[in-house]
Amino acid sequence: MLFTWFMLTGLILLFAPQNLTNDLQFTFARIFRWPLTIGKNFSLYARTRQPASDATFDRKSQYENHITNLQEQLRLKQEEIIELSRLRVRHPALEKAGFIMADVIRYSINETRSELTINRGQNDGLVKGLFVLGDNSIIGKISEVSPRTARLKLFTDPASRIAVRIGNLNIDRLMQGGGKDEAKIRLLPTKYKVRVGDKVLAGKKPGFLDASMIIGVVARCERDDRNPSMWDITVKPVCDIERLNSITVIIMNPQN
């Protein structure tokens, strides 16, 4: 019955004069103006709120990324503090020394040159001549410094000269870099007993190294071809320098 009435009403409106149907449309619009306005405003509000929600999500993501970065920096600092504490325990003579850890950013190791470039420099208090540790052994000295980086000349570099002592021998000799991964000690009389495997220690140097520290190990010991009364001693590093990712610079007189 309801369907029939709707059909009749529709037919009447279909064939009714246009001015009558226009009046009906205007009357409908006036009667339902408020509900239609409320629906329109609600639709606009929903559309304008969507970008704000995206902006809120972006800010939240940025904060989370920032927190993650800070947590990683904190973790690295904690590892650095632990490693520096271990260094002081292993080397009590360097208790009052300062240590600066650095990452290796470039290797230049061949027959004519043995150097590393690190990501610390003048801004971190580095100067030429400072001794450098790698795996708890001396590997060389700072040779060049810029504001943010520094160059480390390894003791195997042909231009390197470091005073050393072999094992328990109470005598210092100059060790010269031999290129690649070895150095040479000459002018040591054969009356001194030297064996393969003897530890080689970097000698003390006031203001730079207050205690002797291991720098290498005797790899070969033969009579010098030109002077058979002298030893020709080959020294190798006690760590794999080319695998080092980080090193530690020793500062004997830190400012603070």
C-alpha cells in the first residue's frame, strides 16, 4: 500500500507544472536547511582534520628517530668509557694520562708509506708527536694535524724513527721503519742475546710517553751482512694494523 502511494506521488510530481515543483524544492530546502548545513560543516571538518593527523604522525616519527639517534650516541659513549677504563687498568703508569679514541677513516700502507688517517684533530687537542695505541700496543705517532683530522705515521713507515728497547736488555736503540709491516733495529752488537719472539718496547719520552710500552716483536735476528759483529733485527707489529677500526691517542699532560 505504501509503495502504491509513493508511486502515485511520484507520477503527480512528474506531470505537475514546473513552477509548482520549483516551489516544492525551495520549501524543502528551507525546511531542511539546518540539518543540511550541519552535515556540510561536519564533512568540511573531517576533510580539514586529515592533514593535521598526518602532520602529527610526521612529528611523532621525527621524535622517535631523534630518540633512537640519541640512544645510539649514548651507547657509543658508554662503550668508549668502558674501553678507556680498561686502558687505565692495563697501564697503571698512564693513570694520569688522557686518552682520545678515534676512528680510522683511511689506510695508506705499502712499501713506501705506512700511514693512517683518523677522525680527530686540533679541535680535540691533538698535536704532532703524540703516541698512538692500537690493540694495547704502540703503533706509531701523530705526524700531521688539521682541525678535524690527523695523520698517524706507523712505526713501519720508512720515515719513522722511534727509540726502543728489546726484551730485558737495558739498552736503547733506534728502530727505523722498513715499509709495509716491518721495522729494523741495527747497530746492536752480537754480544747481546736476542731471540725471535722477544718483545720490543717503545722507550719513554718525557711529555709524550711516561712508561715503556710494547710496540712489536722480534721476527728475525741475523748477523748484518755489512758488519757481522752487529745484529740485523726485523720487528713486526703485535697487532694486525690493517684490521684496526679505531685507535687511541695518548696525551700525557691533558689540559683538563
